[in-house]
Amino acid sequence: MVEIRSAPMTAAAIRALPALALAQEIRRGTVTAAAAVEAYIEKLEAVNPALNALVVRRFDEARAEARAVDHLRAAGAPLGPLGGVPVTVKECLDLAGTPSTFGLPSRRSAIATADQPHVARLRAAGAIVLGKTNVGQLLLMIETDNPLYGRTNNPHAADRSAGGSSGGEGALLAAGATALGLGTDIGGSTRVPAAFCGVVGFKPTSGRCDDLGRVSVPIGQRAIASQVGVLGRAVGDVAAGLEILNGGRNPAPDGSLAAAMPLGDPAAVDVGKLRVAVYDDDGTFRPSPAVRRAVAESAAALAARGATVQTWTPPDVSEARSLFHGILAADGFAGCRRALGKDTPDRRIARMAMAIEKPRLTGLLLAASGRRRLAREIVANYGRTGTDHYWQLTERMLAYRQRFARALEGFDVILCPAAALPAFRHGATEELILAGAYTCLYNVLGWPAGVVPVTRVRPDEESDRRPSKDPMDRAARETERGSAGLPIAVQVAARPWREDLALAVMAALETTRAPA
């Protein structure tokens, strides 16, 4: 009798598998961890010269770890849920033996001696880290660029930003060069790159996955707390990654992380019974036609599944925006100045510093150049410092959270834009500060929120924005021009600790997405 063996899976076929499916094939023995690692290294070496997304490599170590996984499987040992799956992590997250520079040249030799706790959990689940990905300097921009590593490009269009500050992760996932990634998020740094690059990104409830990196906004500021988030190509992969970061569905405190909160199962949620609040414009910045269409089509898709869908207006978003800027700048940029040390700031960071430290002068200069909206934001929210001021802002934030929760009574989840525009052109973040502000509302609230790609810009809907002398509007029109084919995502948010509801809705919307 002749034994029939199936042909080995090609590198392209390996990379096409979602992370969970790849882990399953490795457990079955149809794919080796070594083959998976080589498939992704091959892709990284092919695409990274154009993207500049992977900035720290550990290919030799990854190959050794893959061989160890294959030996374990051959010996009959159980593998973790991500056993043998190649992943990447944001450069600011400590990974033993690698630098965490936050885009500062002076930190080239800041080699981590231990893994950041969430990185450790990912590796304990069997994931193999191929390297670390590029960031915006000090994690303060929604563009990924810094004086040490340079600029990351969007794989859909080289003249477009990959978002930030976790843009390296978004770019590699969109290029098919990593199976799963970790980012961080204090104002949209996981969700904006996911939206711009056309992948899935998720920020958990504040306090679930605290990011305690010390070279950005000072971690002593706990009102708006950065969270470690997950990016992937499939909602199921992101949900599994979040469960791993959480320490399981019902984690036991291990002494190393801030929270040990239960995590619901998205698969147990009946989307057809949910009540969905929908808005396509929160008054911050008018979204482009493709973004509005994406929200409308997603709402219709949920209604078709039986969900109760209703148009809703979030309360006083301008107050949330003021709180976001005021709280993060309440130290007058002192913490970030300390982090910068003698390093030269990126020009956008330098302008941010000037705005925070000299708001009236900056406001006058902006107003004189026609940037009156931006001038009003800066003068209103920057310039006041001190403990009492910070406490007052925090009390206002708590009151706003209560007001928002009351306004949402009768609903389970929120569906809204992830960003007002498709991926910005490089450098446009200096003008389009408000266009990226749809994510920061949920950092102020501390609510879980994720983005899922649902469509692409059509050639006949690039822009309906009227001509204007306002530089922000002109930058928006320029962003929309030539945007046909770029991915568009929607954002889904839920109340604290109900990540399962948001992920369930995201998974339902993922099934409605037309093939790329």
C-alpha cells in the first residue's frame, strides 16, 4: 500500500492563515513552527525596505524558539494557544535583550533585561517574537516617525501614513508580514493605525492591560491611562490575543499586573439582541463620504441580523476633547521634556511642546496663519498646570463619564467612525489634529473600543468637502484626493469591562466585508 502524503504548505499559504488557524495547524503537525517563522521572515525581508516598519530584528532567536516548539510537539508536549505563531511587538514594550527607545537616539543602549508583563504573557502562550516595530517619537503622534528609526509608510500607498503611534504594527499586518501584534493606546495609538492600514485593532477597558512605559506621558498621570492593545488581521485573533494579555477569561492575580478582571466570551453574545447607538459625526470634524457610508452600511448589516439600531448623538464631545488635551498637558510638558533629555525632538513634538508651554503665543501665531480652530483648542486647553488644576480636570472627567453613561441608557454598544478621513498623507498630522480625534473620546471614558475594516474608498466618493481657506480643511481635501482604494474602518465601543460585546459586533461586521 502506497502512503499518500500531502504537499507541504507554501509560505504564502502559511501567511494567509489567521493566527489561531496557524496555531492549530502547528499543533496538528501539518505546519512546523520553523516553516511558519521562515515564511514570515521571508515576507519581512521582502516588504520592510519599503515600509520601514520593523526596526529591531531577532530572527536568529526566533528560529531557535521555533525549533524548540517543534521539538516539544514531536515529544507530545502540549503547546500554548499561540504555540509557534510569529508575532511582533511595538518598540516601546520591553522585550528582554532588545532596546526600548520610544524613538529617542539616546536610548539606543537601553536594553531591556526582562519582558514587559503583557509581552511575557504573549510569549508564555507560545508566540514567537520576530522583532519590534516602529513608533511615533514619545508615542505622542498619530504618525509613525522619529529621528532614530525614520518614517514608516502605509503598505496601501507609500505617500500615506500608517497612523501612529503603533504604525509599525499596522503596516506589517496589512502587508502580511506578521500574524499578530501588540501596540499601546492612550488616544488611539492602536486603533488609528489599524484604521489607516485596514486591519483590526482593539483598546481594552482602562485598567485591564495597563501600559507602564516610562518614556512618554508620565505614568503617574492615571486619569487617562495608556493600555496595551492588540492588532491583527482577524477579529478572532485579536480577541484571543486580548484573552492572553488578560491572563485568561477568569484570571487569578499574579502580582505583576494591575487588574485581574473577568473577560466575557464574544462567541456567547447574540448580536441580534443588542441595542446599537450609531453616529457618523460627533461634531469634531466632518467625516469623508466613504467614512459616513461605512457607518451606514455597518448599521444596516447589524439591523439585518436583528439588532436594534438607532441614530444617537454623544453628549458634549468638545468637553471630552478639552479634558483629553488638558489632562495630558497638565504638567506643562515637564514629563516629556524629562524623557527627551538632550535628544532633538521631532518637529511635530517640538511644536506640541511650544503649544503646551506657550499657548497664548502659539494661539496668536496659528490665528494669524488662518488656523483659528486649532488656535481656539490650544488657548482653551493648554497653559494651566499644578496639582489642583489636574484634580479639577479629573473631577470634570468623572462627571463627564457619568453624563455619558446616562445618555447611553437603553443601548449596549456604540458604532461610529474610527477616524474622519482615510489614511493621511505624510506630515498632514500637523494640520489634521481634529480629524484623528474620534478615538480619544473612549480613552477619556476609559471604555473598550476596537476598529474593524469594512470597505474601501470608491472612486466616485473621494470628497464632497467644499473649498476653504482654512488650512485644516485644505489638508482634509488633499487627504481625500486620490484616496480611492484606501481602507475604511468603523469603531465599536462598549461600557467598561464589556469587551465581549464590542468584539462580537466587530466579528459580525467582519463577515460582511467585501473581499479586498
